[in-house]
Amino acid sequence: MEGTAVLSVIDLQVSVRGKRILHDVNLHIPRGEVHALFGPNGSGKSVMMMTIMGYPEYEIRKGRIVFDGRDVTRMSLDERSRLGIGISEQRPPTIKGVKLSNMVKLIASVKQLSDAHTSSIASAVDINRFLNRDINDGLSGGESKQTELFLLLLANPQLLILDEPDSGVDPEQLLKIGRLIHTSLRNNPPGGDKRGGYPDARIKAGLISTHSAEILEYVQTDKAHLMMDGKIKCSGSPNLMMDHIRKQGYAYCVSCLEQEQCRDKNNWITEN
């Protein structure tokens, strides 16, 4: 599996400030696939994503992270970014004194993007009104996520890590964010796509954590994983899994796992 995956997380154990959070996590995402990550608050979803990205406060105690055939376990955040991993955080930070336009120029310089290219994307995703403001200063949660995804679009990573892009946003903003993610996963992001729906030329991979699964109305996912207590407990159909969670809650998942009711049933696969 490792050889065919754009991302492989292998037997990963992670601690934060001395406390073990992730326990022997395994995850494989093939090229061109988008996977959803479900789980209650405190289950380890954000820790998993931040660790894949390489944030230094997340200490890898055991295991490996392989991206596009390269072991990135000990690489820094900026090294992973240059290789093609990008993240949109659940709560994008406000950066006082740094204009969004300055960040755009920096990314454009590194990626060798033309002014016409960056202007086309900014116009397509309706971000021009924020360009002369400090990054995320005074923006709503949905607007901050829209700005974060815009920067990801410019950076054009091969693996998109999206931490709860649908939390704290209203329906109109969710539509915009869904379109941004849809566009980001395609091979030709400039100009955007006005339809919203599922991508028709997806070549990139993604990992999206979500509570409500509302974002999945705009982004097709190929597989879902349920994380609880710092472990991926089972994997299977995103729609089926979220339907069970919505109707019966995560407590149902615990009961199901304990009784092995979902083993090899309805396209679910429990942990080994």
C-alpha cells in the first residue's frame, strides 16, 4: 500500500507536551483520492493533521510519515511545504502587520506565478476586498477560512489537509469554501469553477476532517475513517458512516466496534 499511496502514515505515535495523543495510527491515501476523517472532539483529528504537516510541538515517538515516496518524518514544516503538502487550519491565525497582498506576492515569487495568474484566482474566489488588510484581521470565521484556502490555491500543493473547513461558517460561506476546495483539487485552478459540485479532473489528494460532513456536499470523498481515542477505529463509505453518526451518534460507533457488527459489512472495515 505504501508504494501506491501519495500519503502513508505508518504506526504513528505522537505526544503533545509529554502526553500521548496518537496511538499506532495507520492511514494510506492513494494519489487522486480525498479521504474524510470523522471523530468527536478530543479524538486526535487535529493532532494527526498538524503532525502530518510537521508542526514542531507535535512529537513523533514512533512510526513514519511517507509523502510521494519520501520519508518526511523528520523533515521540518517548510521542507514538507516545498515538497507539496499544504494545510488549512481549523482556526486560521490573525497576523497583524502582514497584509494579505504581501503573502500573495511571497507565494507568487516562490511559485513563479505571474501577476495575471494571481489576479485571476483572486477575482475568481472573490478575495480582492481582503488584499489590503492584515491577514484575517477582523474577518469572520468563514472569511478567514476562505482567505486560508485562497493562499492554498496559490501554493497549489499536491496534498491538501483541511481541518474542519465547514465549522463555524454560514451556508453562503460554505458554498464559497466548497467551491474553493473543489477547485484546489483540480489540475487547473486559475479562474475557478462556478458549479460547486464534484471535481471532474481531480489529480490531487486530500484529507478533510469534519463534524457535520456538510462540506462533503461539495467535495467528493472516496473513503472515510473514524478516529476515536487517538486511533483510527474503522474505515469505509463516507456517506454511510456519517449517516450512522448523525442518526445514532458516536456512542453507536463504540458499540458497533465492541460487538464487531460492522466488520466487513456495508463496506466498513474495522481496525486490525
